[in-house]
Amino acid sequence: MRLPIIFIILLSLSSACPAGDFYMGLIEGFESDPDLYGNCGNNLVLLGNQIGLIIPDIENYLKETPGSLTKLIQDVQVFITAIESTPSDCDFSAFAKSFLQFTTTEGRKNIYQNYLKNYSEINSLSLNIETCETDYKLCGSSIGTMLRLLTGANLQQGLRGSLEMTSNDISNFFQGLASSYAGHIASTPLCKGNVLRLMPDLSKLINEITSGIINYDYLMAEIELTVLKTCWRTDWSKSYSIEALINFFKIAFDIKAWELSYFMNTAAIDGYLNQIKNCSQNYNDCGQAIPSILSLNRPWVGYDHK
């Protein structure tokens, strides 16, 4: 499994509109030839659709819908199997190297040069992002195209490399990202922290549950589920939506907000960028860094102090 898949399927979340349209547009935007899926494009579509089955399962379980836990376990098992069976010739290492340029000083210089070179097109594409809710596929395509123009990363590169990930790495990345995002949108002290800090290894836990084993991991999972159900009722059910999530990640494309935030939070943002740069050393920290940076940028979106 390869690192950039995580960044691409991150925003899929559902196979249904509007997020499904957004995801398909995002893949198209990353392709240098929009008439063809690039390397591994079909696998990305498949993984995105399967994530789309898991998200409603989680929501149903938090709502205590009968039978939801069984379906969640089944769909997670299918997703893990799909990840682990990704063809060996489907490698995204060159894509990762291009895409993660923003984590280095030299890379940011290259991105800025690409920004100046493609200013008119990027400015036009940004208008589609500002009005994302009117056409989610166009919005996703515009984001993918902007990132391709800025970084040179595209899905039709000749790709070989060694950025291998296990299903546990993927689980840790998503746990970090989900807990960070959930904390930033929460309003109560219980839900503002790392709500997944006691969650055991997901693959191991599922194997234990299906084998009828009850041990310490199961106890920790029960504690986590109590926290998650409580936070769903007190915080997330009131503010969670696909639109809200997409709007949160749109912050990444407000250049003025980035500049003002970086000036005010230089050390903190450099620290988060270092976590992303060294993602393979700690996937949970890597996942947490992304919403944390955007949260620092958020107060500067549309900033016009009077």
C-alpha cells in the first residue's frame, strides 16, 4: 500500500453525492490526461467506494442502529482486504515525492514558482473551489488540477518506489486525522482532545472479535466507543456533514490565509510540516498534523481587521 492513496481517498468519505462527485473530480484533476484514469485510477475509485460503505456504518453505530456493528466489521474487513491486494505494479512513490514538496523549504520555492507560472489558471480554478457546493465534481477536479499544477504530481507518472504501508499504518493515519479534525470542531472538553487515544489496533481487534476473544483490547475499544457515542450526541451530530468537512479542507487553498497564519504560527506550522514529511515514522502524528495546520489557518480566511 502506498502513501499518496491516503491523501487522495481522504476526502472521498462516501460513494454518494456530493462527496462521491467530489472524489471522482479530484482523481480527474490529478490526471495529466483527463480522458483516462492514470496509474491505479481504477483502484482508487474502488477504494473510495468502499470507504463510502464504512462511513455510514460508523454513523449508524454511533446512533446505536441494530446490526450496525456487524456490518461495520464486515465492511472494514473488505476494505482492508482490498488495500492489501492492491496490485504490486500500482506504486505512487514519485507522486508522493512531488505532492509532499510543500513540507520542505526548497519544495515550497518550487511550488511558488509554479504558482506564478500558472497564476491565471489557478486563479480561475480557485473560483470553483469557493463555490464548491454548486458543483462538487467541478470543485474536486479544480482542487486536483491546482495541486497538479503547483507540485507536478499526477497519476500518470511512471511510478516505482518503496513507500510501503501496512493496513495498521493506514489505520493509525486515519485515527490521527479523524481525532484531530473531531477535536477542532468539538465544543465540549471531552471531545476536544484526542478522542481515539485508547483505540487498539483495528485489524487485530476485528480478528479477536470475530474469533470470540474478549481481552484488554476489547475493554479499551468499549471505552472508546462510549466516548465516541457521547461525543456524537453532544458535539458531532450537530455540526458534522460532508459539506462541512470539505469546507474545512478548502482552507488549504486560501493563499492569503496561509501567509498570515504562517507569519503568526511559524514554529507550530513548521513542526506540523515536519510530522507530515516524516509520516512513515509516526502515521498517527502525520494524520493529526493536517487538520491542525488548517485549524491554525482558519482564523485568517477572509481576514480584514478593522
